[in-house]
Amino acid sequence: MAIGFPPGGGTDIVGRIATQKLSEVLGQQVLPDNRGGASGQIAAEVVAKATPDGYTVMMAHIAAMSILPSLIKLPYDPAKDFAPISLVAIAPNLLVVHPSLPVRNVKDLIALAKARPSQLQFASPGSGTVQHLAGELFKLQARVDMLHIPYKGAGQSIIDLVSGQIHLDFDTIPTVINHVKQGRLRAIAVTSEKRFSLLPEYPSISEAGVPGFDMSTWWGPVAPAGVSKDAIAKLAGEAAKLLRQPDVKEKMASVGAEAVGNSPEEFAAFILSERTKYAKIVKEANIKLD
């Protein structure tokens, strides 16, 4: 299972939960293969060109499949080069700040950003990621100016955020939740339109001061196009079984992700709807990659 980001990020965490449980239900080892870089493009290109025998898959992430097509010319076609298997987990991102920042809620952040235009820095694991677009959408809808600092993966960006070199982040819950629990970061709000059932104590950005703000991260395996329908159906069926297991739901919930599970057809339709949604955001926010 190719994972398009370095160890330590949300895709890596969810991917490793999936590979461990798939190994158990399939009766053969499923190996995680971190191919980080270019917001997931490297892993996506590898899997798109892999032999379609059902033995190579990718833990697809929102960036490579639904965001980047609106930003750059890709070395693969997200609509034609992959066979979606199942949506395994979804989670809003969590708006977090370094504890040294005098911010306790969304309105505080907006006020500070307006008082210090272009001075507040928000991190992302790469240009074109959902974290990047969340920050850009926040700037657009809250009418503030903040500086985007892209990294090559969430592992390094979180190190700099925790150390105070970066002010804030709109990162995946699996990536930041332990730092929040241990007091190294302060959580402000979730990026979904409504409160997230697994973290009901945090308001949504929408209800806390930026009406209509709504972004979530998702993950799910895809195979190269051309893999037999029988193989896709088998993988989807096994994924559905493992996602119903209480321990898997608990593991996903422990890192802030909600286990889902659906059919290949439903997952394909979901990816398309997300691609349409982010194309609109990219256009309205006039987001361009450097």
C-alpha cells in the first residue's frame, strides 16, 4: 500500500491502521510503502503505472485525487487511472495554534491576523494539500492575510509548529491530536461545517465566526485502473468487514478519524463530488501554486 506522505502524518497513521488490519483479514502481509512528496503525486503516479494485478494499491488522500487536478497538470489522470475501492475514514481538520499565540477562539485569531497582516504564518504539509486550501479559504472568508509556509510532509511542519517557529495550522486530527492532549498545541475549532461527533468540545470554524466554512480530509484505498472487478470487490468487501470491527473504529477514533466504508461505486462518486467542490474553491480563492 503506497502512502503518499512521509511517516507521522494523517495519511500515514490511517494507512498503517488499514495495512495492519487488511493483513489480518486477507491472510497475507500488506506492507505500507511511504512515497512522500509533491502532495501525494509521487505515490499516485507509481500506483497509476503499476501492474493492475490487485497487489498494489494506494491509500488515496484528498489532495492527489480531488484538489491538485484544479491546480496543476498531473502525471496521472485521477478520473481514469484508478479504480476506487472504499472510503475508509473521514475527518475534519483541526485549527491549532502554538500556545504562545494570544488566541483562544476563532474571533481572537481573526482579530490578531487583522492587527498583524502578513505576519501570522500557517503551515501545511505541501502546496495543494487540504491544509493549504483550508488556510487559503480561511483567509478568503475571514478577510485576513496570513503567510503560507509549505513543508514536505506533516512530520516536519508539526515539529516547527510545536517548537513555535510557526504560528498555526489547519492540520488533520490524527496528526495533531496527541500534541493537543499533551498541551503542546492549542485547539481552536474543527474545519467541518458542524461540530465533529468525536470532538464535540470544539466548535466548528463556521459557528465560531466564519459562516459556511467547511472542509474535511478523507482517505481510502484505490488500485490501478484495469484491476479486475472481482479483485476490487474482494478488497472492498474485506475493507467493509474490518471497518465494522469495534477495535478498528476505536483506533480510528483515537486519532480523530471516523471509520466509514462504502462501495467502489459510492467511493468513485464521492471522489468526483470532492473534485468538483475544490475546483470551485480554487477558482474563487484564486489559488495558484508557486
